[in-house]
Amino acid sequence: RMARGWHCLGPVTQFKDGKLHKVEAFGTQIVVWQTADGALNAIDNYCPHMGAALSEGRLEGDNIACPFHDWRWNGEGKCVEIPYSRRVPPGARVKKWPLQQRNKLLFIWHDPEDSLPGPEVDIPQIPGFDDEYTEWRDSVHRIKTNTRELIDNLVDIAHFFYLHGDRVAGMCRFFANRFENHTAWQIIEIGERTGSGYDPFQPGADINLIGDSRSESCYHGPAVLVSNVMHRIPMPSGEDDLVNSYIFLCQVPVTPDEFDLHILTSLQKRPDLSAEENFLRAEERCKWLTFGTLQDVHTWKTKTRIDNPILCDGDGPFHQLRRWYSQFFVDVADIQPEMVEKFERITDVSYSVPIWEKQQVARLAELEAAGETPIFKFKME
């Protein structure tokens, strides 16, 4: 079974080019296109007449003309014309897929029960995103495993040090999770906080008050992780570059054991920089942000699924997260209270951090001796 929820197909602009776009998802194929009024439509890709792929056809006005027999299909999934027939069979319909546009991204709704989404599960709009942030950089990867392997990262504090291995991962001072209804949060702070004007467990921190970095990440449903990542970059001038960025990690299942992962990155523009300077700054920072997830991609491609992991006291709340995640794979009538009730935990790092700091010193010495750069220790794919 594949999850009930919103799934991201990528930046809206790639679908607004007057062409037919084939999407492989949810064990089938879908065709997406734009109509003359700018609206986007998505319907099943296979014509129920003789099975041709509608994405191989052409647009006749706002309708798709099937390449096999020229049956015409509108955005509601209804056949509206058959040029060689006096009438259209009353049952000539295909599935219409609900779409939503947020933050210049296109989302599609999937539900095995074919219910329509309510506003309570909408993807949130980032305030000021359309004008204040750079265009999305989208890196897409097909991964042959179950989507749960990606979800586990939300509580996996130890892997930040051992897998990503950068200069600051061992300085994690705060790690917390909250699961409730259709959302699952992760809050991470690295380095010593420079201010005390916010509750570290709650999202919405002031970028000027953070330490080295802070990330506020939330799964909105089963397949859209929205991460607001704030970090300080020391500059030659002596002033820090305060980077406010977003990473969207969005998975679209192709089958129950294969999915496409979109790694989408964007930076808030600095008003004191020119358009070219903001572009170059985003190129550099977004490459760094994407690199960390590519390390995870390699692990997901090579690991196996463990349904009942043996955990230690330094691990995060894996079982509670998986219980939350399971709500999206059952009928709505079968959702249990423990899947959606509020759960909060601050992971105790008082034992782990001193260990990581000692290991970090040894690691950096090894890398320096080998002439390697810590942040790019692992090969990018």
C-alpha cells in the first residue's frame, strides 16, 4: 500500500510549458498539463478505450487528444468528443487527481480510499516565499526501497555525526521531536545559543539568536518534509553570513518499494546583494545543503529494512515515529488514537556530546593528515 497524503511533483514551472507531462507514481501513470487559463490538471494516463498513453497525444485546446483514436479528454477526466462517433459512451471517464500549488511547487493527492483532502492537511505556505527566496534547485533521485527508510531520519540523532561527519555535527546541543495528528516535528540546535529570546522546542526562532545552526523540520503528512535551516557562515570581513534556507524532501512512491525523492533547496535573498550575488550565494549554499542528503541517499540505496530494530538509550523515539507514520497506510476508519495523539521528547545528549567531541578531534586529525576536506568527506553521487 502507498501512503494517503499530498506528494510533491516538483517546481510548478516545469508543468507550465504547454506540454503533456507523464508522471510515474502510485503504481500507475498520470498525465499533467496546463490549460489556457493557467490551471493545471492531472488525470490517469491510459485511455480506457484501447489503453494508449495520453501523454503521447496532443493538446486540442484544453483537452488531450488520444494518439491512438483521437478521443478527447478534459481536465475532469471526462471524454468530451470522439470525432468519428455520433456520441460519447456515458462511462468514458478516467480518474482526476487533486492538485495543490504551494511555494511554487506542485503537489498531488493520493488516497487508496479515493477521498478528497480537507484544509487541515494543506501544505503550509511559507510567508514571503514568492518574492523573498531564490528559485528552487531540484535534485531528483529514484531509490529502490520503502519510504519509511527516509522517515526514520527524523528521530535518528546519532547518524548526523557518524554519517554526515562535518565540522559541527558533533556539537549538537539540542534535539527534540513532537508528533501530533498529521505532523511530525524535529528541532535541532548546533553550537551555543547566542540569545535566549525563544523556546528551543517551538518553531519560529529568530535567526539572529541561533548558535552555529538551527533546523526546524516538519513532516506535513507522509511525504513532504519542510525544513527551515538557519546557520552562520563566518566571512573574511569578520561578520557572519546569516543563511536562512528551506529544504523540502519530498518522496513520490512509484511502487511500495521504490520512490522518487525530490531534494528541493532555496535561500532567502539578502537585500544588500545584487541579483547575481544572490544567485551565486544560493548556488554555493544549496550545493552544501543538498550534499548532506546525498549521503543519506547512498545509505538508503545500500541498507536493508529492519522492522524491529534493537535500540540503545542514545537513540531517538523510532517506535513512536513509526507508529505515527502508520496512520497513512490504513483506512481512515482504522486509525488508532495512539497514531495521532501528541507525543513529545527531548533526546538527552549529555552523554553523547562529550563522546562525539572526542571522536571529532580524532576524525579531523585523520582527515587533515589525509589532506581531505571534512564537509565533503563523502563522495557525491
